[in-house]
Amino acid sequence: MTRRPLPWREAWERALYAEGGFFRTSRPAEHFRTSVHIPAFAGAIAEVVRRTGARQVVDLAAGGGELLTALQPLIDVELVGVELAARPADLPESIAWQPALPDHVDGLLIANEWLDNIPCDVVELDDEGVVREVLVDPVTGEETHGNAYDSAWLREWWPLVEPGDRAEVGETRDAAWADAVSRVTGTAIAIDYGHTRDDRPPFGSLRSYADGREVDVVPDGSRDVTAHVAVDSVAATTGATLIRQADALARLGLDGARPALELAHSDPGAYVRALSAAGEAGELMASGGLGDFWWLVTGTLDHGRLTP
């Protein structure tokens, strides 16, 4: 049977979420490090829970349950992980685990690095000035042009100007997060790397990662497939407020400053603990790294607000 190229969105969906796909067979922590793998992040999310009075935390795309496991000793609320992969064997029994988002979330919904894995149509402006869908061979990653492509979203949010310009069409991300937010009574926070109208990547942002390093972008199920999120479009769709992670965490009390050296002499143990906490906060808030991630916040924080 002759293998045919597929639209990127279809190939991407199969690679990540079909039986045997990347997120059904792999724990993300085996391949890349995210905020949830840093203990101080759980402390910040626990503070969000306290400020909002949330009775439930639902972690969408929960990976190996790392965030929920870290939250468990910090807050006394219902914890629910949503993930296609099977329940981790080491997950505490008190944490619920399910393959789909519940119909209703009473409290806090958090989605850390979920939107970037929502598959999108990928398009490119050809030499004749026609926007065309990009097709991909799911085994080799070789790309070809498909049919002409028209999208109101593309015209509004990511117009292509020069031949070779590419875009990931964000309608699927907008719809996915709008559906998630519609289920929440309380606060919804999506956290991801992304761009706005003023800094779109001219050639798109498709990437793949495996075993802790960036690899060739091939939608064969052996690796992650990701693209940065058009966060301004998602925010407009859901009425979310955009804030950089560094600013959000600062408002939640994290501080990456080194402790005073005098503490090392008066209380060495406390100094070591404070130094470790500052190091974790520094990593989460680093410019050029995790600190530049966007938080899309929908709902209210009733005191000590995150948003301006």
C-alpha cells in the first residue's frame, strides 16, 4: 500500500494521541523538564488555591502526576489528574485519575504545557502568493504543499506576507481552551510558551523533543510534537488575562534572590534551605527560559490578585 502524506494536523494528532502515540506510552518527565518538575512551582499553585478558596484542583495533561503529588501535602482539597496515559503506579491513592476532563470543575483548572500539544493546521505562503496547507510524511517528516487554504483566523491573527512564511493555525487551541474554561466555576490557568501578534515566528515553531534533547520534527509517535501558542488569540476567545510566569510567581510570593550570607553563619540549615528555594524560584522565573512563559488567567483571585 502506497504511503501518502497527511495534513500536519492529522499526522500530529496520530503521533501524540492514537494508540501507541507518544503521550499514551511515555511519561513527559522522561523526555523534558517543565515547571511541574520543580518543587517551588507546587508551592505557587498551592498559594493560588488558598487565594481563590478552590475546593478542587484539576490538572489537565497531568503527565506523571508530579504536580498533584507535590500539592498533596500542601493543601487539603480534591486533586484530579486528567491524562490519556494509564494511572502512574506510584501516584498516591487519594489523587483521582481520569482520561478526560470532567464536565464541571469546582475550583482551579490548571493546564501546564497542554495547549502547545493541541494539533493545528500548518500552512505556508507559496511562491505565487497562495496560502497552502502543508502536508507531511509521518515516517520521514518530508513536507509538501497541499491545497489552497483559507481561514478567517489566519487573516485576523497571523497573516502571511512573504513567500515561505508559515503559521500554525490556532483555531483548535482557541476552541479547546474555551471548552475547558466553560466547565470551570472558579479559576482556569493555562501556562505555555507562546507569541503575540507583534512577535509571530515567521517560519512557524514546530519542534520535537525526545530523551531530553531537541530532535528532527517527525510525527511518527516516537517523540513530542509541539508548537508555540498564539496566546493573544486564546486570551481573546476566553476573556483571559495574559501575564508572564515571572510576574505571576512574584505576585504569589516567589523570590529568586539569594539569602543573606549572614544566615549561613547564624543558621546554616536555614541558609541551605533558603538557597535551594531561591535556586528553584530563579529557574522558574528566568528570563529567556521558564519565566517568559505566558499564564492565561480566567476567573478571579479574591485578594492579592495575580492580574494587574
